[in-house]
Amino acid sequence: MKLNPFLVLVRKPLFLLVVYIILSIVLLRMNPEKSLQGLRYGALQVVEVFAKIRFQIAVWKDYQKEVEILKRENFKLQTTLQKTRDIFLENERLKLLLNFKEENQLELIPSKIIGVGTELGVRSFVLDIGEEDGAQKNMPVLTADGLVGKIVLTTPKQSICQILKDHNSLVSARLQNSREIGVVSWDGEPWLNLLYISKDVPVNIGEDVVTSGLSKIYPPFLRIGQVSEINENEYDLFKEIRIKPAVNFNSLEEVIVIHLIENDLTNQVDLEE
């Protein structure tokens, strides 16, 4: 909506001051009595009030502009800080993977998770490495914290990793203390299950569960998790053991793939196939 040029002019304090001066001169010529001094003083006060209001509005507008500028700068700083934090955390995770490689003297292929698998009935991740990078079916996938799963499908540039939290996943496992062997599975709950551990075998809360090494897929001593709960039923032959996974599957970003030499493991039993 366009304003009348005269109305726009009236809103300016300088215009009001000029009007006041002209009126003062006119009134002085018409009647120089002192009674007009009060009228002139009042008019001047009105002009001063309008000028102050105009000044406060200008200051408030400048303040709002500065606030918006500061908000944008703060957003940019927060974004930069978040990126820096992400880079730092990624470097820390990569250091752990590098240390794991040096400590275990394994041939490892680093990889990033770039998506969630869409295969029906299989819980999996999509990795950014494929056959061109040396990835092959049944290669173990892990982090510095523990076992993630295994590769079940490869393409030239990508791979599908089936995770431990999949109904079809079975891993031959061993209790760290008793050395008893069982099988780790998943039934849809937040935990994993350790099956086929006899009621006579002593099991402790917090005890580590590792891969047994009795297969050509997973080498021994890869950490799977810790015993978190033990239940027994007098009618069952085996304990009901729950395991807290060593890996947080909801926060995974980088993983490593173990490149195994199949000829060294041909005499081992494959329980995971």
C-alpha cells in the first residue's frame, strides 16, 4: 500500500520542527503577548516527544538487525563447531581401528556404513567397499569394540553386512572364563542370546563372550559382548543367558573388514553357514 507523500513527510521530526517555527513566527506577528509562550513551549515539547519516539524506533530497528546478524553468525559457528567435533570423533574412531589392526596383525579393510540394507528378512548395513577393494562374501565385519557381523553379498563397489542382530545370524561363541562353547543368536530383543550352555557350567555376570574360532568365518577371540543376565529353569538342560552386545549398532559409522586367508582355516568347522 502506497502512502500519501504528504503523510510520509508529516512523520519526519524535521518537518514538524519547521512547522513549529513557521507557526511561532505567524503567532508572534499576530499577537506578541506572553500568553503565546506557553503554546509555543507546548508545541516544542510535542515535537521533542515525536523526535524521541522516532529515535527509539530507529535504535530498536538497528538492534533487531544486529540480533539477526548475531543469530546468523552463531548458527555458522555452531555448524562449524559440530563439523569439527564430528571430524575429531571420526579421527578417534579411526585411531582405535588402526590400533586394533596393529595389535592383532590382521589384514584389515577399512569401510564406512553408507546405508541400511533393504533385503527382505535380513538386518544389514551397506558398506562403501566392494570386490574392487578386496571385499568377499563371509568376511567378518567389526569395530574396535567388537564383532558387527559378516559380509553376505558383494558388488564391485559395495557390500552388504549382515549384523549379529539378525534372526538368521548364528555365531559360535566361547565364555571367556570357563571356555565353554555355545551359539550366539538374536530373537528381536535389545540383547543377544547365548545358547546351549549347560546348567552345570559356572557363568558370571559381566563375563566376556568371544568368538570360539571354530569356523572359517570368524577368527577366535573377537569380542561379542558381556553376560548381562542368567536365568535357569529346572526343566531345561541349558541356562538362559543374555548378552549385552559389545557394539552399539545404532551408532555405527566406520567398520573394518577382516581379510581371512581361507587356506589357513580349511580344517575348522563352519557353524555360521
